[in-house]
Amino acid sequence: MSTKTRFPLKIKAAIIIIALSAVLCVVAILMSAIRFSRTNEENFKNQASDLAYVAALTVDGDAMKVVRDAVFEVFDKIPDDDVVLSDDWGSDAFNAQIEKFAFITDMPEFKKVYEQLSKTQTAGISTLASIYATDYDFSHSIPYALYLVDAAEEDPCLPGVADHADEADWESAEKHEPMKPYITNYDAYGWLVTATAGVYDSSGEYVGVICVDLDMNAIKANESSFIISLTATLVAITIVICIITLIIIDLAVIKPLNKLSDIAVGYISNNEDRKKFSDFKMRRRDEIGNLSGAMIKMENDIGNYIDNLTSVTAEKERISAELGVAAKIQADMLPTDFPDRKDIELYAAMTPAKEVGGDFYDFFFIDDDHIALVMADVSGKGVPAAMFMIIAKTLIKIRTTAPGTPAQMLWDINNTLCADNPSGLFVTAWLGILTLSTGELISSNAGHEYPALMHEGGDYELIVGENMPPLAAAENIEYFDEKIELKTGDRLFLYTDGVPEGKNPDGERFGTDKMLKILNHRHNVSPKELLDDMMRKVNEFAGESDQFDDVTIMSVIWKGGK
Amino acid sequence: MEFEKTNDGKTMNIELIGEIDSMNVTEIEEKLLKEVEGVTDMTFDLKELEYISSAGLRMLLQMQKMMKTQGNMVVINTNEEVMEIFKVTGFVRLLNIA
């Protein structure tokens, strides 16, 4: 049997690993892209600068001076307001302006410079957009950048095309300083990296600049192809690492854990061929190995414990069964063949507590006219008390059948019990002998609860006499005889301390007052009915609390004398 | 139960408190048996004792038997309820009740 896992470790591990890998990938790609982009732009700017510088050296400065002067001569004549800029490319005004410079393209100097630039143009740099010569004209109210020669094959900027000169441009141009490349994005020209380098004639005079435009789109295309290949590589590697990691986790952690879990689930089943932890020994020095070792140890410990428990339980059951037999023997010793006679009605009952106890009652005919009544309670509980009860009961019965008064009988029984009593147990006992023909009751009390007596027509009352110590407590005790003349219909109620000392859950005791009250509500019921009622009342009183002591009661009605 | 012993170990005062029955008497008896050696005067103070069952009486009787061989045992401050138990069980004649 395998337990179903709603959120398996495998899925969790996969989610975490994939998420972390994704984050790692994105960060790596972003950082690479930014870094690459910056380096790339820097490289292309340098390339543009170099190219411009080389071109500027290659160009014939004298020829370019001639071209420049020709362009400036025409441009200077155009009034401020009539200057048309490259923004109006293709318009009539634009074309008209260009037309004024058309003659320059036929000049041999123009052609020379054009050829020189064209050679560089065709040198084979893929990102090169255009290469051209310009100069800055300061004859008007604002400076203009004027195109001199453009080597572009498509839509070249013919001489006379004018643009606003950026401030930095013309300041650097005037100072004859090298100029920094810059990136522009104008509708007319597109996204470009532009680098410039000064051109000088044979006398070293500044005659203009060579500009090199590199196409940013081509550069960026280069960049994105790099990022795409980087991403693809990273993702592929990450996927492979994820899969390998998951396989390792599955083999090293999840499979062993599932195995241990399955064994644990099947462990309690009584199936003989169930798998055991010890069959699944893992020689590993990691935490899983420790867990496996711990489970094997637990399995062995539980096994030993169960074996131990089984034998202890068996022993306990045996003892319990034997105690049950003891209790049964004890209960069977109490007579239940109640006399069926006209002169006496008698009934007795005992409800034992959970444990074997020491209460007992007895009644037997000494001869046809005398019946002995016994109510007794051995101190303590359990097997010792039960054994002592058997001895006491036997001794009482033997001695009572011989001549003498109850007090004399108790003297003898007491001394016999005392003779060999190291355990210090004792028995409280009430012994009475009733002469059935006359109703004379002679009794003696050895530390037992006072019996209750009801004279016909009156109430139950306790026979409070001079109680002497219980049997077996001390040697040579002189017991007293108590003589009572019963009248027809008089009732005697005998009991052990289980009745008055019964405890309710609040800790209150039943007490003799309550017992007498119950008796006095039942003057005329039969002994059996009386005892059933009394037992029920005692149990009701105890309620939830365990019946702690034996409860033993006897009811006698003398009906003789008529 | 609480008890105290004088420094010379000869006098021992035992105060029995609450109810004593077969549930707690074994523990009390075991404790007393550990301490009883050498004691010549043992006093049971029953001022706080509310109830004593036959098991408790047996314990008192055992202590009394033991003390007879080595000294004297006396029971003091017996209240009405416990005295009634002593009367019914005849223990008034067994114990030295002061």
C-alpha cells in the first residue's frame, strides 16, 4: 500500500529548481545583453573613428579645398531665409537649391575626392552606411554643416545639402580637435553612429571633415543574434541541469523516502511477508542513511518491546484469570440456599468490589432449634484478605458448632487466628445465635458495625453495645455476650462497612443515618426486596465513582413464637 | 501525612491528615517503616484525620505491635468521628489513646 501525496516532494523540487533556474537565466541574459550592448557600441564607435581617420588621410586635401571653396561660394550667396535644409528632402525648394551646386559634381576635384571615398566605401565593412565630406559654414546668422562629397550609392547628399551644425561640432571643427563619435536617429538618415575626422590640405590648412556613418540597425541585429544564441544556450543548459538535478533528487531522496514510508505504512499489518526496514538497509553516510538506521533500530526495539509486552500480558492474563477463579471460589463459599421455614425468613447478598475482598456472611443451623448468623469483614484487600477470610470463616463455623456462648466462641477463634498472623490482618465479626423456638438472640461483636434491629411496630435502631477489638488483632480478648428477646415479626439487618462508608463522587459518605432512613421506609417488605433496594440505593449513591469496598448485607425476620 | 523526628531520632511525631484507606495506606506504612528504627516514643496526632478505614486501623495496629518491642506509641487529638470508628471497631481497647 502506498500513501498518496497531494504535493509530492518531486513536484515541489521541480518547481523550485525551475523557478530558480529561470531567475538565474534571466539575470544572466540581461547582464550579458547590457554588457555586450555597451561593448559593442564602444567597438563600433572606435571602428567609425578609425575609419574616418583613415579616410581623412586618404582624401586629397587640396582637391577637397577646391570643392569646399566652390560650395561655400555658392552657399554664401543664398540669403538666410532662403536656405533649405535636408529636412525638406525632395521638395521643389530643396531641388532648386541643389541645382545651384550641380556644376560642382563635374569638377575633376569633386570626382577625385568622390573616387577616394568610394574606395573606402567598398572596403567591405558591413555596417558602413555612408562616408562623405562636409564642412561648416559660418557665413550666415547660424552655422550650417554643408555636404561636399558623398560616396553613398543610393540618394547621395549632393553638394549644397545643408543641415544645422551642432554646437559641439563646429566648436571642435574650429579648434581643429578630433571629434567624438555620436549616435543620432533622424528620420532623414536613420539610426546611425557618426564619427568625423579633420582633413587638411598640402599646406596643413583645415579644409573640412570626413564623416563616417555606421548603421545602428545592423549593429543591433548583430547584438540580438548574440542574445538569441546566448539565451538558447543558457536555456538548454539549464534544462539539462534541471533534469539531472531532479533525477538525482528522485533517486537519492524521494525514492528512498517513499520506500521507507511504504514500509512504515505496512509495518503494523500482520502480514507475514511484509517488508521490513532491515531488508532495506542503506549503506549511506548521509541523512537518509541515518533515517534508515534509525528506522531499523526502531523496528528492532518495537519488536523486542512487543515480544516483552506479549509475555507480560500473557502473565497478567493468567494471574487475572486465577484471581477470577479465587473470587469465584470465595463467592461460592457464601451460602445461598436460604432457609424455607415458617419460623425464620432470611436473605443475604454480597456485591464484591473490583478486587477480591474480605467480606463474608454465613448462616447455618447448629441444631434444629438454633441458627448461627455471621457477618464479617477482613481488613485489607486482595488475595491475602481472601485467604484470611477463608480461614476465618472456616474457624467460625467449626467453633460455632461446638458448645458455648458467642463470646466464648470468639475468644477461642481470636486466639487461634492470632497464633499465626504475621501479616497483621484482622477480621471484624458479628456472631449471633438465634433460638428459633423462643426468639432469644445472643450475640457478640468483635469490632463490627452495629447491627440494626426493628421490633415489630417500631423503627430500626442500631444495637450499640460494648464492641471489643476485631478477631486476630490481639490475643486474649474477653468478648461480651448481648442478649435480646425477639418478638414475632422482629427484623434484624446486618451489614459490613461497605454500606455506611460508600462514597459519592463529591466525597460524601453514605452513613448509617441514611441507611436507617431507607430501612425505616421499608418496614414490611420481604428480606430479598429490602436487600435489592438497599444495594440499588448504595450503587445510586456511589454514582460514577468506583465501588471501592465490598458491600455485604443480610436481612432476618423472626416469625416464630406463635 | 506529615511527620517530624527529633534530632536524637528517639521521638517521632506523625500527623495523619484527611482520609486514610487502602488507597493510600501502603505508601504511609512504607514511609513510616523506613523511619521507625530507634524510635522509642511515637505519637500519632489525629487532629486533621477525617476518616480511617480498616486498612488504616491495621497500619496503626502494626505500628503499635512494633513499638511494643522498642518503646511506646500513643494516639492523641482523636476527634469525634474517628473516636466513633475506634469505638465500633473496639480499637479503643487496643490503642493507647491519650
